[in-house]
Amino acid sequence: MTKLKLDDLKKIRDRVHNETMLREGGATAKVTVHMGTCGIASGARQVMEALMEELTLAGRRDVTVTTSGCIGLCSEEPLVTVEILGQEAIRYHFMDKNKMRQVFRRHVLEGEIQTDFALGKGTEHKE
Amino acid sequence: MQQVVDVDELSLHILDIAENALAAGAKVIEIVLTLSRPVGRLIIDIIDDGRGMDAETQNRVTDPFYTTRTTRRVGLGLALFKQAAEAAGGSFRIQSNPGRGARVTAEFELGHWDRAPLGNMAGTLLTLMVGRSDVDFIYRQVVPEGEFVLDTRMVKEELGGVPLADPDVILFLKENLSAALAELGPI
């Protein structure tokens, strides 16, 4: 049976520790995929997978990816929120894997908000 | 305009039920998939240490119009999972006590015409483990030929503070999960 290659994890640990010693500071951007029943049923897992793939391709340690639950905008799913340090959060709606790739490359990496897919600014919502 | 993805993969149901556990404040979620070939059964257990629920709530959670959420008034996750199990000659049950977590068990007739395929289980696990790295996940897949276990507590210990959402760690998890699940064979 396949076993986890734990030695590989140690190598990653040592490499990341060396790199972070050179660079000060934490995350500069956070991308959240909303993962309620509504999101999952409209493709949020594929969006998350595309996001994780883009992050590994970019190799950026200052970008974090995360998931959260339903925020009550079920008809707009899949929803993605991009927060860049010092800027207002942007929420994107009707996302799919290709739109996610574009938002990651243009907005997260280059700072260019993709207004065609954006639902609005801010993270305020009914709780 | 909007794409609709059918929840016709068991791995999507598993993701959905795990999201329920996260919403219930779980800190450790165990997902166990057991395949017994002689009798041809597939059993999926999702066990969490969240806030749990009383007997009355347990009876109501598979009603599509029951939800604890205030953002929308219908809750479909458990109702759909129950329906998927019962459509495939199986059964569904919830065991829980307030403050003592919950265990959701769905059983399927493996060769049933209407049994949904497991689908992209690696995608579900990666989404959970990377998306909610503040929570620990244990995935266990037991088939007659052997067993695969991935425990994020063990992974985190090896990583010594490096986050699970680190690009290299995501790649490590993706490659290891895909390889292990492929070796165990399709479900």
C-alpha cells in the first residue's frame, strides 16, 4: 500500500524555513472559496481545485487559500472573495475554474480587479 | 448562464457533510470509507467532534426544509445524502448527542444501478485539508486488499509550522493522495 513520503515533508519544512528567514511578514493576499451545499452543487470544489493548482504553479508563499460556508447568496454561487492587504475585499460570483484561473493570475498576482466577474466590494453580508 | 453541477459523486456528498461538521465547530473530522466485496457493500462514515445534536434534531435534519442556518431557509446536504444511499439499496443513519459530536453513516449496495460513483475523492480531501487547515482530518479507506490512512495531525507534526496551504505542501498532498487512491482502485 502507498505510504505517505514523510521525508518529502521534512524537505519542504527545511526549505520553507530557510526561505521565510529571508522574507519578513505574513500573507499579502487571501482567497476564500465559499463551500456551502449551494456552492458545492454549483461547482465550488472545481473552483477550489483550480485555485490550489494556480497557487502551486505560482509558488507564492504570501498568498493563502481557504474555504468558508454559505453566506446566503446561494443563487450567485460559486462565490470567491479576494482580499489583498490594504485594499477592499472583492467578491466574485458565478465562478468556474477558468474564471478562477483568470482572477488568480490578473487580480491576485497583478492587482487588476476582474470587474466582469465581480459581484461587489466588501465582505458585508447577512449573518 | 449558470452552470449546474449534479451532485452525482459520493465525494461531493462527503464534502458537503464535512462542511456541516465544520459549521458545527468540529476540530477533528474522520472520514472512513469501507468496501466489503464479498457482500458488495460500501459504507461511508463521517465522524466529528462538533457540538452534536439532540434526538429531535436528528429526526429533522434529513427534512430539506430544516436548517440551523439563518442565511437561507432550506438545508439539503443530509437530505440529499440520505436519498443517494436509499436509492442505491442502502441505508442512512445519524448518531449524535448534544456536545458529543456526530456520526453520519451511509451504506450503499456496491453494484446497485443507481449507486453514484465515488468520483474525485482526492479533490474533496484536498479542498477540506487545505481550505480548513485549522481543523484536523483523518481519512481512512479500507478495501479488501489493504488500507490507506492520511492523518493531517501527522503531516502537521512533520511540517513543524509550515502551513498545509503552502504551495509545496498542496502539491505533496495532491500527488500522494492521487497515487494512493489510484492504487486502491476505483469505487
